[in-house]
Amino acid sequence: MAFPAGATPGIDVSHYQAVVDWNAVMSGGERFGFAKASEGTNVPDPYFADNWLGMKNAGMFRGAYHFYHPSMDATEQADYFLERLSNANGIQALAPGDLPVALDIEVADGVAPADLIAGAATWLQAIEAATGKQPIVYTYVSFWVNALGNPADLSNYPLWIAQPGVASPTLPGQWPTWLFWQFDQQPLSGVPSAVVDLDAFNGSPNDLGNVAG
């Protein structure tokens, strides 16, 4: 599958990838990374602080994401995520030049779609108020369409869509375009795990810098 024309390459990681050699990743041509910070109300990613600092030191655009559990209190999840960010940065939730954070929505936990969406909106609003940047919604096409019924809700937030193995991603809900696209999994120099998620930013590195502010 060809990399989308005009896009900027990057990766996203979690505890599955352990501590990444971000200098090697940067040398390989990737220009941004997202690292998992937290899950639910009490599950930290043990490698977040190392990867967060490593991206910064390598000169990459960096972002953080939270794995959302609809069965848990959304406000508590937002507070926990912000605590993880503050601990990693030392003094503030986001440093100048950091990418907006993302909310990973891919499990229902038995929660009704309308309640899931309402909780996610609570998290997103809390994070925007705290960071001053509109967060990004990450989801799978299949989950949004099949598990949630393809709602139009949250389409006012930037979209990070996961759909590997296609020439271009399907846009669920009423999203007019995608900001990031998780398009493949492959081995990558500098990443200890067998494979890592590959992502594309829908624009140039300069455009990405504008998103980071």
C-alpha cells in the first residue's frame, strides 16, 4: 500500500513497544509520535514518561493518548490522564509545541452507545479546558459503525482513524476529513517490539507544526 501523497509519517506506541529509540525512529524518516499515557482511572503506561521525553529530545512532534473505558467515570479518567501528563512534564499538562492529545475510543464495556458518547464528550471537554487545545478522537471505522451505529456525535473534533490495508480510510459519522490515519503495522528500526502502528498526518511537516502550535 502506497503512503498517502502529501502526508507526514509517524508512529504510535504503548507498553507493547516498551522504550523506543526515538533518535533512530527520527533518522528513519518518522516525524511524530503518539504515546499511551493512561487507561481508565488507574492504569498507567509504564513507559510513557520515557517515551514522552525521548520524543522531545529527538526533535519529534509528540502527542499523548488515553485509552477510554466507558464503564468508568469520565471526569475521573480525564483527571488521571492530566495527572500522568503533568508528572511526565514536571510542571504542566502540555509543553509548547506538543500536539493535541487524543482519546482512544475502541471498547464499549457493555455501555449503551449514547452513554458512551456522552462520557467521551465529558472527557474531551475537560481536557480541552485544561490544555487549551481541542483533543483528537481516535477510533476504528468498524467500531464506530458497527458497535456504535455510526453516530454523527463528536464529528466536531479532529479525527484519528484506524483502518489498515486500504488505499484511503472510510470517514465514519459526519467527519469531513481525517487528521491522522493509522494505516499499517510493521517492524521499525528503533522499536523493540515485533511491529508498531504506522500513522500518517494529513499534511506537511509545516502543517503539523501549525497543529502543534
